[in-house]
Amino acid sequence: MSRAKATTTNGAAANGASRRRGRSASKTDNGPGVDALHALEKSELLSLYRQMYLIRRFEERSAEQYAYGKIGGFLHLYIGEEAVAVGAIKALSPADHLVTHYRDHGYALAIGADPGPVMAELFGKETGTTKGRGGSMHLTHVERHFWGGYAIVAGHLPIATGIGLALQYQEQDAVCMCIFGDGATNAGAFHEALNMAAIWKLPVIFLCENNLYAMGTAHQYISAVPSMATKALAYDMKAETVDGQDVLAMYEAARRAVEWCKAGNGPYFLEAMTYRFRGHSMADPETYRDKDEVEQYRSRDPITAYQEQLIEAGVADKAVFEQIDREVEEQLEAAIFFADASPFPDPSTIYDYVYAEPIWETIARNGASEDSEGPRG
Amino acid sequence: MPDKLLIEAIREGLFQEMAADERVIVLGEDVGKRGGVFRVTDGLLDRFGEARVIDTPLAESSIVGVAIGAAINGMLPVAEIQFLDFIHPAMDQIMNEAAKLRYRSNGDFECPIVIRAPYGGGVHGALYHSQSIEALFTHIPGLKVVAPIDPYDAKGMLRSAIHDPDPVLFLEHKRAYRALRSEVPDAPYEVPLGKARTLREGNDLTIVAWGWYLQEALAAADEFMAEQQATIEVIDPRSLRPLDSDAILASVMKTGKLLIVHEANKFGGLGGEISAIVAEDAFAYLDGPIMRIAGPEVPAMPYSPPLEQAFLHDKHDIRAAIERLAAY
């Protein structure tokens, strides 16, 4: 769906809804997202805010815990991109599936993972989402079919296509949503996965978070085209570009994608224009972008913009948001306490889950044979 | 029991597993209408339809990746890599995803895929159609690697592999497809993964060989035994990871001598790992050096017949090694 067409459709619907609900939406009367502003219940609208604020503060608290040495390794913060995950996940049902890139904290939280286990995973604790096996980049949520964050760029796209293949074969009324960055669109696996999803008409939503940089390299240096959505056109795939800093526009676009896929039309490509406010990871000197540019994007903060939108539309007043903010702070304080208080995994569990049945050879080869009483002891 | 070719045994196994379980699907290059480059999957499309026998683009990374995705979502995919030489683009999917899924999720996810691939030389396939690269894969914890050469083993191990909850790389020696036959029951049966098969029992020397070279090793051992008093134990590991180290160690503890024969080059080959296992755990039982017959240290199998022949070993080479080792 073209951007113009989407705007017209939503604008028309929104005007009707606006009169019915009596909400003012003067600023965005004709823009994407207005439909959702009027269609969603107040509690749902506030829930989107709460989730975005939770992610923002979760990330800020994570950075702080990283500085304290509670979190090690590589920590990729989602600050600035919250509206993409929250809007997209809002469009999913419990039967739907999700695979993401490694910048995955926002998705884990948006799909319903408790901040406690997520923080515990970052701490490497036994109570983490994978008991400390994966850490920051490899979160999961089994009940919601969140098959994980994947740290090989574009490596998870064929897996998403395969999940879609199974959904189609099993005739399930569900989609697989696959999240990746603009950097992934230049990799071979991206093109293979899109082609296969297109030729087999699989229910896969390819959601590209275009934050303009593949780690430390701006996309104009590494992508032949500036619009990632145009790459989907090579596979005759339905594609649209959406403002990823607008949570309601994001939700509407994702909902269109879900409906398209569930109607049996094949895959859908969504390019969400967004920006990460912080470095690629905690160890990023950010030599590749101007401070002015960062400031410019920060002035369009998706969370404050949404809060202003809801206040202006009369959904809630400042006091309501302050109350939500306080609750989120308490929730995160509890999450950090939980992570801190949780035990580390027992080192002996290193051998668990290599295969379905433990294979002694694996244990022996890991050097445990000396003092073990295994078959070769 | 009827005699069947290796290719017939594998095909029959695929038919029976697909007929028995709708979760089993086959995907790969030319596996449908063409029936596979070697015609292993011939007839599957007619019997099971396009939804279950899927002709894929020439994109190995995604053939394996799609199989992984389908598997974690409840299917039992059997992916075919047309030649093992073509598998390298899929290495990321195999090593980083398939082999890690159970581990990374602390047991929440599993990846019950089978990747079938013809391998091995001696068919004038040259640089990109001859490789024996099993050692690249046996190095990967979380992955299983099997290389049955006997048609009976192949059918039974294919069934085991398809129903195994972990990813299995299933290697089929292309030179053997239409050259080897054995008695294969019509009904489905399982041969367990991780168990070696002892083809000759003996007391004086152990040969561990797999793939096409097993035939050469058997011929060499039989000739030697016909002329000498000594007896040779010949073991086909069949499963390369997990490796039946117990069977190999027990045999070496009995015979005191070990000769390992494989088609892949020697340096970093699986023969080195088997040597190390024996050296670590049966050193005191050894009466001679562990010996290996393996491919030369060249990056590919050359095409020209004399060059290809120079790469390959046969029963005479193995016989000579037996003589040398027996003299200790």
C-alpha cells in the first residue's frame, strides 16, 4: 500500500471515529495513526505508552547496571526505537510468531516478558529467560512463540520464512513477524528468504527497522538504494514505509500487514523509519554521526510525542502519565532487585541441552573425563 | 529379504516416513519434478504433492534455514543439499542456528531437521562435486553426523534421523548409490544413531573405516586373512558424531593395533580425533603406532583420471598398511 493511499484511507475513517468518540485530533486529523487513536480503547492507548516507557526506562536502567558491572559483554539499547516494537507487537495475536535481531529487549518486553527475568538474563542469572545461556541478544518468550533474538545479521530471516512455511502447511491462522535492521537488507540471506516467502506466498511480515546505520556505517555507503522497501519490490512483495516514531501509525501498518498475510496474500514488507538515540552498543564512540543529527532526532522522541498526542486528544492528562511513570519505575526497581537477588547458574549445567539425550562423548570431550565417572572415566 | 541398492533403500525410507507422518516434508534443489540430481527423491512429488515435496531456489543457506524454521514450528523437514560441496553457504545456519537452538534456549526449543547430502569422490566430479568434508561438521557440538554406506544401515538410520529430536547431517556416498546392495527389509525399521557396526571380528588388528573406503578395507582385510593366520576386526562407525568410541576402544584394547581409513584428507580429519581418543584412553593397550590412510593434502579432488586416482586409495594401499602395522 502506498503511503498516500494509506493516509487517505485512514484519514477518512478517522474523521468518522473522531466525531463518534468526541476526541480531538486536530494535529493529526489526516495522518497515519489517527484511525487507531479513535479505534483503540483508552486502556489500550495508555498501555502502549506504558510499554514504551517501560522499554525506555528498562534500557536506561540496563545501561546503569552495565556501568556497575552487573551486565557484561555487548549491550545494544533500543532507546529511540520503542514505538516500532510496541506498535508492531500490538498487532500480533498469541498464535503469531516472532523472531528478531539482537537489539531485542524491546521486543521481549513488548510481547509480554516480565522485566524481572529479562533483566536477570542480562545479569546472566538462573532466573533469566534462558537461564543465562543467551544474555542480552538472545532473549526468548516460549508462550508467545518468540523464538529469540539472533546475533548473526540476516541469519534469522530464512528461519522466519521456515516458520511461515509451517504455518501455511498446518493451515494456522497466524503470521510470523521477522524483525531486522537496514544493515540486514544487504546480506544474501535477506534476499533468499524474501524470495522464498514470496514464491510460496508465506504469511511472513518482514519488518525492517531502518535506523539509518548498520552499526557504524550509514546506509548510503553500503546500500544501493536508500529505501529498504524498494528491495521487497524485486520479489513482487507488498511493501510500505511507515513512520517508526509514531506508535499508532506503526500499529496500523502492522495490522494491515497481519491482515494481508492472514488473508493468504503472501508476505508483507514493512520499513519502519526510526533512529537509535544511543550508540550501537555500550562501547560505541559514535564517530560516524554528527551530534546535531542525533539531537534533531531526539527532538522527535516517540514517547513524549505520543504522550502529547494523547493529552491533546483528551485521552488522559499529565497526572495519569506521571502515575504510569511511577509504576514503571517501581516495576523496574523490583526487576533489578529480582535479577540481583537471583543465583547464577550452577557451572555443572554447562553440559545440559547439547542434545536431547546427554551424550557422554560431549562431556568427555569438554575435559570432564579426568574426574568424572562417565563411560570413559 | 530383497536386495536393494543404496539409492533404493534411501528412497524407500523417505517414502515410508512421509507416508507415516504428515510432519515429514522434503525440500531442496530439484527434489520434486526432477526427482533429485541422483533421483533419490524420484516419485515423492507424485505421491505426496507440492506442499510436502518442495523444489527450492538454489540457495543452500535458506534451504537449511527454512528447514530450521519449519522444524521449530512442528515439522520434520528433510532438506537435501544437492552435493555436499554446496553446503558451505549453509554453514551459518547449521553451526550457528541448528546446532545451537536447544542449547541457547536452555532446552525450550529443538531442531529436528535432517540434511541429506551426497558426498565423496571417484566419480570424476572434480573440484566441486567430490568433497568428503565430514570433519568440518563432526567438530560441531549439537549436530549429529552420520555416514551409513550399507543400504540396510542407510534405511534404518534415515528413519532414526528423521525422528531424532536433534539436527542430523545424513551423508550418502554418491559412488555407492548404484554400486552397493544389501538385504533390506520392506517394512520400516530403525538402526540407532551413535552405534558402530562390526563387520569382521578379529583379534590382531582393528580397522576403522567409513564411506566408500569401507569396501576397500573389507576387501583388503579379507585378502590378508585368507593368506595369514592373523584376524582383523573391521568397524564401520556409521555415525561419526556421536561416535561410538566405546566400540572402537574395546576393539583396540583387544587387538592392540589401529588403522583408520577415510577419504577426507588427513590433517584435521576425523581420523585424528579417533587417534586421540585411543591414545588418551587405550594407550597402554597399543602394540604399534596408530596408522591412518587418508586423502592427500590438496584442496580439491582433481578431474583428470590419473590425478583423481592419485587422490584415491584402494584395497592395495590398505593391504600395504595392514602389513606394516601387523609387523609390529
